Amino acid sequence: MRVHGNWCGPKNGGFNNNCSSLCKEDLWEPTEKCTSCCPPIDYLDKQCMIHDMCMYRHIEGRWGSTGCDKPFTGLVKSIPCECNFEMMKELRDSKLEDNCDGNVTCIEAGKAIRATIELQHCGCKVGICIKKPKVSYEGGSHLEVDLEKKCFDYDSCLPTYTCSKMLEW
């Protein structure tokens, strides 16, 4: 993952430095104290800050799919796809071009981060439907087979791009 500004990249951002307690005050909206302590340098960096807050909110609250949890460890390792979906939406080429104010570094880093997130595995709910044979006897002598549609949801661990495409179906 590429590092950019004060928030983009592993171990980068307000939750990984002396701003942590200030940034944890409100996980829904960055506070002035948080953004003063660890200010985003541009549009891309602000999107990384919002993504980090979403991730922290989900992981701390143990929300979302458990599709990528490590079995038998008791630790939540799942990256919530919801945060990645929002990040991918905000890092579309048109959004980067409109909001990076012509800053080529912001645009190119945004494209690289988006490509990384698209391939990153995350936990998402997946719905699947199958046709299950249903057998019936008519009058005791005539066997009839119909296909009955059966649908169910399950937690999965798939690349973000794949999960986002499943939501479009």
C-alpha cells in the first residue's frame, strides 16, 4: 500500500501516533482536534482519514461480516468491505481529477491506492441462490420433479472488487 500525506498507508494516520486519543473522540466525524493534530494534506489524504475512521469504527465495534476472521483465534481480522466500497467510490478517476486540484501526485497516488483496495480481501455478505430438486408423487404412481429456488446468505472473504460487483447483481 502506498504512503501519501498524513493518513494514507499502513501505520500512517491519527490512530497510529500521538493524535490517537483525539481522533477516537468521534469515529463518525473527524473532530477539529483530530484534524488539527493530524491534518489531511489534500483530497486523497482526507479520503484516507475517512476510511481509517470507518475501519476503526467497524473493528472496535466488531461490526460487519466475519468472512475474513481467523478461525479459533478470537480475533477479528476482517476488513469491512463497506469502508473499502466508500473509498473506491471516492477514488474514481473523475472524483480524483475534480478534487485533487491538478495535483498529479494526489491523482496518481489515489489511482494506486484504489487499485490496491480493489484487490484487498475483505469480509462481505454474499447471497447465493440454487435450484434444489423437489420430488413429489402424483397418485402414487407418477413421479414428478420440480426445481425449487433456495436462497441463503453467508459470510465470505473476497477481493473488494468482487464483493462490490456482487452488490450490483
